[in-house]
Amino acid sequence: MKSKRYYFSILFLIILNVGFSQDQNSKSKTEKLFLKDILSFLEKNYDVRFSFNDALVEKRAFTPLTKEVSLKAYLDYLEQESNLSFKMLNARYIVVTEKKANKNFSVCGFLIDEKTNNPIRNASIWIENTSIGVSSNHKGYFELKDVQSDRVIRIDYLGYNSLKKEVFKFSKERCLTIALSDKNEELEEVLISDYLTTGMSKKYDGAIRIAPNKLGILPGLTEPDILQSLQLLPGVQSPSETASNLHVRGGTPDQNLVFFDGIKMYESGHFFGLISSFNPYITKEIAFYKSGTSAKFGDRIGGVLDINSGESIPEYTAGFGFNLLHADVYVKTPLFHNKVGVILSGRRSLTDFWKTKTYQKFSESVFQNTRIVQDDENESSVLTNVQNTFFFHDYNLKVIADITNSDKLVFSNLYNKNELKFYSEIARFRENNTDNLVIRNKGSILKWSRHWNNIWSHKLEFDYADYQSDYKGVREVIRKDPSNSKVDTFEKYNQVSDFGMKIEFKNKLNNVGTWHHGYQLSRNIVNYNYENSGTNGNGRDLLESSITNNTSAFFTEYSLRNFQKWNLNIGLRMNYFSVVREAYFEPRFFVSNQMTDSFQLKFSAEVKNQVLSQLIEFRKIRLGIESEIWALSDGEKIPVLNNYQLTGGFLFQKNGWNFDVDLYHKKIHGLTILTEDVATKAVYLSGLSTTNGIDFLLKKRFGNYRSWISYTLSKTSYLYDRLNNGNPFDGEFDMPHSLVWSHTYSLKRIQFSLGWRIRSGTPYTKGIDVFQTSNGNYSILYEENVNTNRLPPYKKVDVSATYKFKFSKTSKTQGKIGVSFINIFNTKNVLDRSYEIKTEKTPLGGNEKNQLVETDQISIGLTPNLVFRVAF
């Protein structure tokens, strides 16, 4: 009977505690009860009576035990946690008094990192409200002697949450092991933690913050991929199914501003963008903005992705691992008595000597799934005799030096390279194709930051970035009459060199207001050569240019952070572009108001300009697998891109439910299309795009299970005077509907994830026939109205699972194995549709004929992947 009554009372206490937590707006993550309530519970269940001074127990609260124990065990537990004495006068009456302070108490302990179990050295351990303290040694050990037992010990270390512990809780017999938790950011800056999954949060300024080392498992991924994880957010799409090809609210990838440690990135992917080029194991945090960006960000008109590997001296960690595409290794270590830190990583593909199933499927997505669908059943219509040699590698080096308590120097360097040699034949059309491509992205940055006092600080940066793409494609067509055979050569060389200097100042005006201002100088040198030459005498040089631009930019911004009510950013940026000799002003504004504890309103408005962008190839010239070109505006053929965006919405969160809604209007002027007229000459067309949309995100957590739905309803239209008779038409990558439904579940050390994605197909213009021009060449006749057709809807289901383990109970070395499956139902989605003129071979004695063929690019099929990792 007593047992049943005990469990009923425990259940009642838990329900009472949960209700109390909800009344406190769920701000408390621990289920604590006041000591007075716990004593009442013990009186009822053990038939005892407590005598105590109300003031002694009034403000004390503890976590109640939820399992049946003896009365003595419960009292011992309370004594250990409270520094109180529970003296039994007889079998029923117990007196509660405060223990006398012991003035000769000694404490000792070992500090470790909560996640890695590595020792934490040079942490500050001190007696609160005194000047008495020590530092932990290289083993994390500390000791304080002759401490009064009623004192409180405080532990502080840069980059970790501070911890307080009462002296009486330290054991006299042995030293305690104390774990400190990583401090990603100040708690009051986070509006929603676990925005989608663990390691992803939303800040009050609207930014999505991602910590890869804490990121939970995601559908189709066994390892954290920075760019793939962003595609789970509403308003972020990848029409080509790649990681780096991010379209943010109707924009194109080249309109996104991407930094790695402050180095500007012009290429963010490996394997033609299918995986991210950023190593997640050295990345500390990522800030992603879809709108409401700070005035300090310039150069691009789209989203902002600011990736950082951290600027604090790291603790020693190292690791290595591999999957079915690549292998990597990294190390983070402090040097010179914790005054200098080094972060080093390297990654290399295994694809040039290990042809795994994953690699084969990725290759098919890039090359072999581009097939002629004129006669899909005819095996001779697909690529044959394929010879593919491909590899990529990257490395990162970072050195952090704490020169003084106020001064810090940081140097970062990165290098990424992709190289391809590809050969294929199409027997049906007597056609041989060769592609040779090298893409390289490298950069360096040097930063000096100084905190002059609690009010003023500054940062000075010198940076350099260099992007180079060198492509040569050859298409050989063999005809019965050798004199009619031809060889077309397509060559593209594109280089961007970017030199920059930045000086920024921050002034903390008061507890809620900050003034941020600075000057930025950059120099862009852009070279490109786009050439198409043939043996039939119709060769032509499409594009060739070498232009330099100097940009001077001033910005100023005021930020107000009253986290209980208002959050405000108001700023102004001025850019002067030397290439067009004109100044452009960019006002920025973001405001949010916490109407209630559960409901927030938000609004932003911004103007942005971009002088360096990629030309859009309007699907009339199919020069091979790489056709993008970075080009500088000249004010005439290629105007400066201008974008203004208005965003408004609300956020509702209560009892574990999150509902985030954004409505937006976005207009871009100066889009440049590269197309051809009937004389096969390059033509530049300038126009504008308009995007209207609404983003929804609904998320709920049920214990270890999470589920979220992100949905985007949008419309992007283009308008060009010389296209579609001057009427608006659907944008090249317009996808009116996009829905992602994801699930994650954790069971001890095992994690599972399942995701379903469905979206509208992109528009295209249908080819009708082949006609011969006045100069004897053949060209494609398209429908008069542009982009009036749509590809079928895109559907895909991904799944993944991982298991984390330790090599022994005492070992700090941890391992992880995982498996993932992309597109588990092997759905054939059409990503792109284009048209080409092919000369088909005929039976002996017959005439060869030119015909129009429809070419589809098919999405990646069922693709497995495995991962094995070790961290120590």
C-alpha cells in the first residue's frame, strides 16, 4: 500500500512541477521543487514530522528523487545538496538546522570539456565575492585550501558557460570531475534554440545560427554539411539538387555573399556543387541571413552566409574519418602556454582510384544521366565508352595569437581544387565528347582586433581571394563524308582576383545600444575568355574581357537590444564603384517586437547593389558542363545589379511548438542574360525579376522525436524588353511550391532521420523544329512564348542513421559510424530540359539528317553512403 501511495505522490509532484514550469513560460529546464514542498511530501509518505525555521527553507529548491528510497537515503541526499542537517529526535520527529561553517575546508577538482572530455587548462576558479582564486593546470586540476564551507566557488573560462558550485558539495575524500559546457553565444541573444534540430538556433536579429559540432542528424546526411542543412529552411532551394547551388528567395547562387573566416568565396562546392567545400569539423559556427542583413555586408544582393572556425584559442582536439567519396583529417591545438592556437585540416577525394557506388551515382547525376529522350528505349542513345577521372582536395590553416589581454591576431588560409577529365561517345549520332576542367579557389586573411575598454573596440582586416576556372570541351562529329565531319572546341577561362581592406569600430553606448561603423576597400580584377571555334569555318570568339574595379564603402549602424521587448537594427551603406564611376546608397532596417511571451512581430527593409555577378546563359548555347562566368558590370551591356526587399512576418512559440512565418517582396534590376541571335553572335540582354512569396516553418518536439515542416509559396517572374514580346514570363528557376517534411529520433547513442521533399518543376521553353539560316547554319526554332512549359514535380525521400561509441569506458577517443540513402525510392526527377541539333547516322547508303532532340538531366538516383569517424 505504501509503495502505491509513494508512486502516486511522486507522479503528483512531477505533474505539479511540470505545471509550475509551464506557468513560468517553460524557462526552466530543470524540474525543481521548493524544499518545503518536498518535506511535506516526506511527512505524508513516511509518517514523520519536520521542525524548521521557515526562513531557513523558504528559498531552497531541489530536484526530487523519482524512485523509491528509504527515508534515511532521502535525508542523506538532501543533506548533500543543501548544507542542512536533518537530526532525528526519535522515530517520528526530525529537526532541520543549518550546518556550522567549516573554516578549514579544502576543495579540488578536474575541469573537462562536456563534449570531448578533454582537460581545460588556465580556467579561473575563485571564491565568489573575494579576490582568492587559482587557475587549472594542463590536466585541468585545481585546488583551494582553507575555504569556508558556506562559500560559493565560481569557475570561468573564455568560450564556456560560467559555473557556480557550493563549497560544501565538494568531496573531502576525492577530487570532483567538473564538466563545462561550450558557450556558443550569450543566452539572451537566442530567440529559439533547436530551431530545426540541435545545433541550429534563431537569433533576435533574424539570423539562423548553426553549430556543426552540435548539429543533429539530418535526412540523407551522415556528416554535417553546411550548405545541405540550409536547404531544409523555407525560402532556400537548389533546383539542380546540389549543395552549393543555393537560390534564396528567387535569387541565384552568385547573388549570395559567402565568407569562410572572412575570406570571400567564389566557389563553395566540390564535385560540381554536390557536396560543400567547407570542412564541418573545423567550423565553429555559421550565421545565415535571408533578409534584414547588417550594413557591414556588401558586394552581393542575396543571402549572406558567414562561416567561422572560431577565434578563441582552441583546446586540443583531433580527428579523422572517411566516407565513400573522400577522407579528411584535422587537428586543433594550443601552443606556447595557451597564447597561440593552430587549426589545420585537409580533405581529399578517393574518387580517382576508388570507384564506389556513391561515386558512380554522383557521376551519373553530373554526366551519364544527361540522356537523349527522343528514343528512350534505344540503348544506343545514351553515353557509351565513358572514361572519367575526377578528384578534389582542400586544406585550411588558421593561427590565432592572443598578443595581450586586449589584442588578438588571426591568420587564415584556404585552398580548394576540383579537377576533371571526362570522355564519352554517343554511337547513335557518331559523336565524341571530351571535357577538361580545373576549378580553384584560394584565399588568405589577416585580422587584428583590439578591445580598448568596455565601450570601444576595433577590427582591422587585410584579405585576398582568388578564383580560377579553366575549361576546354571538344565535340567531334564524324560523318560518312569525311569532308563534312567537324570538330567544335569550346574554351572558357575565368579568373577573379579580390584584394580587400576593412576597418570597423564598435561603440557600446549603453546596456541596450551599440553603434557600429567602418570603411571597406576592395579591388576586383576579372578576366574571362569564352570561345567557340569549329573546323567548319564558323568559329567565333563569344566573349573576352579584362576589367578592374575598385570599391570604396562606408557604413554606419545602430543596434538596440532590449530582449524583453524591442530589437532594432538601422543602418546605411554607401558604395562607390570605380568601374561605373557612381555611388550607390543602401539603407538597411530590421525591427522586431515581442508582443507577448509567445508572439513576436518582425519587419525588415533593405537595398543592395552588386557590381560583380555571373552571366545567365539562356539555354541557347550548350557549351558543356560549365558555362557560368563571373563578370564585372560596365554600366552598359552589363549593368549594376540592384535589389530591394521588404519582409514582414510573425513568430509564435509555446509549449514546444514553433510557427515562423515571413512574407516578402523582392525586386532585382539589371539581370544580364547571355543569349544568341540567329546569326549565332553573343547578345547581352538586361532585365529585371520580381519575387513575391511567403515562408512557413512549423516545428514540434516530442521528447527524443522532432518533426518540422517548411513550406514556401512564391512566384518569380522575369521581364526583358527583347524577350517574350516584352511581356513578363516565369523565371528560369521559378518554383511556386516547395515543401520539406523532416523527422529525427534519438535513442541513446543512435540517431535516425527521415525527410520527404516535394516541389514544383522549373519552367522551360519547348523547341519546335530545326531551320537553316541564311548563312547555311542550322538553328533551333522555339515556341514564341518563353517558359510556358513546366517540368514534372520533384519528389524525393532521404534517410540516414548514425551510432556513436567509445573505444573503452575510460578512453576519451570517440567513434561514429553511419549510413545514409539519398532518394530511397529511386525516383527519376527531371532537373533540366534542353534541345540540341543532332546529325543522326543512317543505314549504309542512306542520307544523314539533322534532327531536334530533347535532352533531360535526371536527378541522382538511389545513392548509399557510409561514414566512419574517430575523434580524440
